[in-house]
Amino acid sequence: MVDFGGWEMPLHYGSQLDEHHQVRRDAGMFDVSHMLAVDIKGETARDFLRRLVANNVDKLTQPGKALYTCMLNLQGGIIDDLIIYFLTESHFRMVVNAGTADKDMAWMLARRDEIAPGLEITPRRDLAMIAVQGPNARTKVWQVIAGAQTATENLKLFQAAFFDEYFIARTGYTGEDGFEIMLPAGDAADFWNALHAAGVAPAGLGARDTLRLEAGMNLYGQDMDETTSPLESGLGWTVDLKSDRDFIGRQALLERPAAQQLIGLILLERGVLRSHQKVTTPSGDNESDGEITSGGFSPTLNQSIALARLPLTVSAGDEVQVVVRDKMLRAKAVKYPFVRNGKSLI
Amino acid sequence: MNIPNNLKYTKSHEWVRLEDDGTVTIGITQHAQELLGDMVFVETPDVGRKLKQGEECAVVESVKAAADVYAPIAGEVAAVNPDLETAPEKVNQDAYAAWLFKLKPVNADLNHLLSAADYQKMLESEEDS
């Protein structure tokens, strides 16, 4: 058990590697109740979100549709990354990280008072969240929640629907198909046990981290924080600069184009890449060379991979050097994700 | 907890066995591998390297973390376990069979090391704290 954003959470339930493979090959589940759902209710909800986040909620036209976005400060730094679900014109739901939940709430309430007084912003600590992920995840969920199949089998990726007491979203943090399911906290233990009985393996934070790293998904606090912009964090695709919508942080992003990039690394020698290891590049000038933001062993590829923040001069295919303890190890820059739907993309 | 009586131990969770030929075999304990979790990389010292007692000389890395391995006694590296380069998980499967390296000791006196009972006591007191 480890502390994670103030929550006591299991790193693994047995073997982290087994849990990782179980998700890639079959189905695993994560208790992600530490993440906070926040309901935003009121006539001005959409206007508020247009201003609050860097991606454009006007892309959300169909009820249930979800959007991944960053919430920026005035300097263009990332306060948090989150998902927003469009439910009705007067009800949006977002899901934010555990470690940032308090500051997110404070930031949103202060912006609410400026932009949209009267809008209701309600943290939903009464909800638990269980992510069921893997090629067989949806089928196993349908075995457990009688009747849910009809309601959710036509959900596209990044789409959600209510069914009974459940809020079922086809989203995740593993690069596999599956659902993230919110339900009343008091029912979570029974639901977890029913999934377990249906053959869904419990998986801990350790596997969650290796899965998301293979899937090339950022971890807040590690790959990005309030000092880095989404443009320097591989998240340019989530920033809508095309419309003239004036979101918080927009001006700063326009004034501060990316000086670095997030790029994938594959270690070409034996060893394990870890966060904060220094990276030197052939074209770099040493002082501004980069460092690994997330590194680890990829169970699917059976070699070490990383995300690194490096100068823009580095391109996929270039060889770089990583300082691992007292050695310089060779690594290759690659485009990520490394793995999707059980298959290597490298 | 599996702590064989015929081995000696260190506070840093290495096990040590004096062989009939006078060499000393070194690995990490079952407790250590449990703490680390699934092993993915083992780096052993070069054969011929002369080690001081307590010197960092090997690294075991799991999916979770990297841990240094220290020389329990002074000596020259006589052999390393070639299996671990391709199969580091052997350390998880049987920590007392998956030795890391062998030393030709400067002095084969192992009396300063912990007995199985001492090591067991140390683990129990760690759990309490």
C-alpha cells in the first residue's frame, strides 16, 4: 500500500506484471475512486467551460460525449488534466485527479464567482469509480450489470451513458477498450466482488502506471504540472487555438510557443529508464538537454521505455544518451504511444 | 518467511554462503525480492573486480524500483550468474537459488554477518516500527 494524493492505495495485489498482462490480454479492474467527479449544473455551464479549459467544449454536441482537456493557469501552465462529459445543456460532469482535486475546486469556484455566479459546482465524493479495462472488459461488465448491454453496447470511444444507478463511460487510462464506471460509493464493494467473480482481475497502481506509460498517456505531476504548457507536454492536440474563444491561458500560449517537446524513448541497452534521469542529445547544447519525465519497464515490449522532455531539435529515430547511475546508455527517440489494444506500435 | 539456517545474512538483505572451495556466493533474500516485486533487470559486477566490504557492486531493478546490492565481505568477483541477464524473474521464483555473484574472499571469516535467527529478528523489529 502506498500514499497517492492522500489516498492509501495498493501498488499491486500480487504480481504487478501479471496484472499488467491481464489487462492487455483479458480484463482487469482498478479502484479509481480517489479521482473526483464534479457536477457542473446551470444554464451557464457551457459558457463557463468555454472559458475554463483549453479544449473546446463546443465539440460536445451529443449527450454522453466526453472531451479530454487541460485546465490552464494564466501563464499557460497546467493546473490539471481532466475529462468533461456533456450530459445536458445544463449539466456537465468532469473527472479530475486526486492529488489536484482541492486546488481544482478552489480554482473553479473562484472562476465561477467571476464568470458565472449562480452556477452549481458540486464535488461528488458520494460516487465511487471503478475502471474495467481490457479486450474482454465490456463483456464482463455486461455479465455483472444485468441489462446494461443494451444501454452501452453502442457507446463509441469517449462516450458515456447512465444506466440504473451506474454512469458508464467508454474511457480509460490503459490503451485498452473498457469502461470507467461511477456508482454510489456504498455499492462499490459489492460491484467489485461481482466483477471479480466474473473473472476480472484486481490491478493496482503499479500496473496502472506501466499500462498508461505504454499507452503514451501523461501522468499529472510527472509529465506535466503548473510550470509546463500543454504544447510542451505532447498535448497540443487538446488545445483549441483555432477558434477565437478566449480561454484562460490562451494569451500565454500564444506568447510562449513550445521550446521543448515530450517524446518517447526506447532503451537500446539493458537497464531501466526512470523519471528524472538526464538525457543528452546529439544536437543539444548540454545545458538545455532534457530529462525523462516517466520511465519504466514495458511488460508488453519486454524492454524499457520512457517519456522525456527534450529539445525540439530531436526527432523520432534519433539516438540519445541517458544517464543511468554511473553509465551513459543509448536510447532511441520514438513517436508514442508504444502500445495500443494489446499490440506494439514500435 | 523463508530464511534458510545454513546461510548468513546482512542488514541490507543479502544472503551469503561459504562454499567448500572457499568462495562465497551472494544473492538477495526472499524478503528483499518480495519488497521489490517483479524483477526486470539485474546488473552484476565484472568478474575480476576487487570489492571492499560494503561496496555497491550490483543492482536489482523491479518494475517498481532499483536497489543496490552491497558486497557483504571484501574479495574478488570470481563468477556471476549468467541466467539473470535474460531471466531476472528467477530472483522472484527462488531467491536462494538465483545467486548474483561469487567472491574469492580476502578473508573467509563470516562471523560479522547475521545468522538466520538474527536476520529473522531484524525483520520482525522492522515490521513493528
